[in-house]
Amino acid sequence: MPAPVQREWFSVKSAAAYSDFSVSAIESALRLGKLESRAVKIKGERVARRIKREWLDAWIEGRPVETTETLAEQIAREVVRLMREHQ
């Protein structure tokens, strides 16, 4: 029997379930920049945040995680891309 597949990316709700923190605690950490996330396009136009397991584990353990692009930068890049598509 194959080993269960471990999730690499979490929604805010899934991150809360995985970490045993509340959704509001996860959202607060994201808002304060203590936990990283990425904007991803889901089903066409909808943009959702996803949290990488490595970042979530580091946040749970209180370790800082270095990333290359902030959520704000990602959203700005996505907005520019969408604007170009609709010109």
C-alpha cells in the first residue's frame, strides 16, 4: 500500500486544521507578515492564498522563513497580468 500523500500547500482553513490554530490566528499571522502565503489563481478569476507546508511548520515552531516575494508583490504582479489580459 502506498504511503499517504502529504499536502504541500494549504488554504487558510486547511492550515488552521493542520496546525490546530484558529482560522483567525492564521489570518492574523498572515496580515502581520509572520506567516508567508502566495496568491494562486483558482478556477479562472478567483485568487486565493496558499501557505506552503514548510512555512507553516516554521511558523508553528517559531522559526523565521526567508522568502523571495511578498503576498503584496504577488498580488500586484497578478493585477498587472490581469489588466494586460483585459486590454
